[in-house]
Amino acid sequence: MWQQDGGGRARERRRTDFRDNPGMPRRIALVEDDATIRQNYADALARAGYEVQAFADRPQAMRALATRLPDLALIDIGLAHEIDGGFALCRDLRAMSATLPIIFLSARDSDIDIVSGLRLGADDYLTKDASLPHLLARIAALFRRVEAAREPAKDDERLVRGALELDAARMTALWSGKAVDLTVTEFWMVRSLARHPGHVKDRDTLMRDAEMVVDDGTITSHVKRIRKKFLAVDAAFDAIDTVYGMGYRWKEAS
């Protein structure tokens, strides 16, 4: 069902998770200032079985989402009179939740915009020339990653590699006992690298493990952001090696 949400006074933030009620459709927040494009995407998402909250600008979206976070946010960059309003919204949403799946959907296709979006914490970045099946596939892949982290405990759910502790059931990462706030995509990339220290993981392997389809530059941006987050809790962090021309690896001694 499509709904134009006008927001209201922000009260205590809460998130009703679709996993708590299997009968509930997953809720997607769509933030797009062009009314026609907004309606078209909202209709397509509704036909795919999602509940859609559509917003025309950042203030309207923040009023509603500060009260209740969606299951996924789909954001344009230019919003009304704010040239980079989507970037600001992504930053605010990421501050509210480290694991909320966020996808940028924009006509802007420059490397600077893509890298900026990923550095702000988005899980994915698509341009508006992407087909609807492609968009829906990327959304489904993000939801699969979230669901994989909520599955019943398995023997390999908790991964410890020296100072690193990963708990897939809780989607938490610790370094020397300190929390590292990783996005869904970042968490699965770190887990992919740390499962086999010393082994070089190329772009295709990291994409497969994190269930995403991106270019080399996007992988590089994610790795840079991951390093930055670990460095924020330990200035001496150097567990991820870049193997030029091949990929990345987790150091065996780490």
C-alpha cells in the first residue's frame, strides 16, 4: 500500500521489525522530491509486496522516521532546495541506526557522489537508469543479509580472530572489547575477510559473501570506511591488507 506520510512531532524512536511479525510487509521509506518519479517507484515497490512511506523532502522524512525507523531507506541525493539533502538524511539515519539498510537512488553518477554516499554509511548506490528488476534485486539482497544475521544460532555465528569478535546473531562487532558500528554490508565484508586470515579475497568473492553487485571503486570505498571505523577505536589498527591487483586479506596475526 502506498502512503504519503506527512510526519508529525517526533516522539520516542522505535522500529517495528517485520521479523517480529512474519505477516507484516517490510516497510520501505522512499525519499524523492519529483512527484512523478516518487509515485512510479512507490507503485513498483507496492506491487513487489512492500509497504511504502513516500516523502518529498528531508524535513518531512525526518519528522516521521525519527519516530519510527523503516526496514529500509531508499534515498535520492538532491531533495527539493537541498542539493545534498539526501547525504544529510543518510548521515542522520545512520546516527540513529548502524544497521538500517540504506540505498541511494540518484540520477547523479559521478565517482565523487558514489564515494560520498558510501562514506556516509549507505549500503548501496544505484543510478536511476537501473531497471526496476535490478533495483528490486538489490533491495532483496540487502534484506537477505539482514535476515541471515537473525537466523537461529549456528556454530560459526560467533567469530573470534585475536582482538576481533563478530556475532552474526546480534550483528555486533567488537575490537579489543570496544564496539565498532558496522553497517550490514560492512559487517559481512569484515566477516568474509576474517573467516580465513591470510587468504586474499577478490572483488567477486567479497560481493558474493556480502550479496551485492558493485564495481571495484565501491568495494574500495567500503573497505576505507571499515578501516576508518576500526581506527576510531584503535589508532594502531592494521588488520586489513590491500593486495594490489588482487583484493584484500585479514592479517593472520590479527
